[in-house]
Amino acid sequence: MLGPNPWNKKTYRMCVDLYSLSAEAHRCALHTVETKARVKSIQRHAATHEDKFRGYNVLIDMLLQEKKFDEAALEARSGLETLGITLPRTIGIVKAVRVSMDVQTLLKGRRVKDLLKLPLLKQSKYT
């Protein structure tokens, strides 16, 4: 019903919402292939980081649900890189725990909307 090019200016917002909801529904129904297809479409066509964010969350949730922790970590890294945040390729367990604790402390009490308002990180003490 959206036509051959649904990601146009007229139907863009509807597409983002429909593809995101569709990805979430497929994830809940354990339809891996369909979930990945919707998320990849969002990643390919979404114009803003905010529009891509929901898709990354759905995909990461699905991978964690399937206990595919390595793939989830790669997708999380990819999502962060689209935001301009780079992480080291290798990290020791002690450093990983420290970074995790630092992130938990920094994010405590914040919502997604709060995080989207923050400026992009220029340099991290972890890289």
C-alpha cells in the first residue's frame, strides 16, 4: 500500500514506525530472518541516528534472546559506530568490567530520550 518506494518524504515517518513495529513483532514471534530483514531495511533507509536506534535495539534484543552474545556485541559496536563512538577491538576482562560499571553509573536514571539529547562523544578515555 505504500508503493514501490515507501521510504520517500511523504511516507518516511510511517515507514520508520511500521518497519520498527514489524521488526519488534517478528522478534517476539521468534522469526529471526524477518526481524533481520526489517532491521536491515531501517538501517539502510533511516535518515537519522534516532530512527536507526530502535532497529538496533530490536536486533540486539533478538540476538541476546538467542544467546548469540558475540553477534549482539558486534551489532552494538556497529550501532555505536554510527553515532561516532569507537571502541577498542580487544579488551581484557578487568577493563571490560570497569567500563561496564562506568557505563552503568553514567546511565543510571537516564532514559533513551535523555541520551539522544547529549552531544556526540569526541574522545573516550577507553580508546
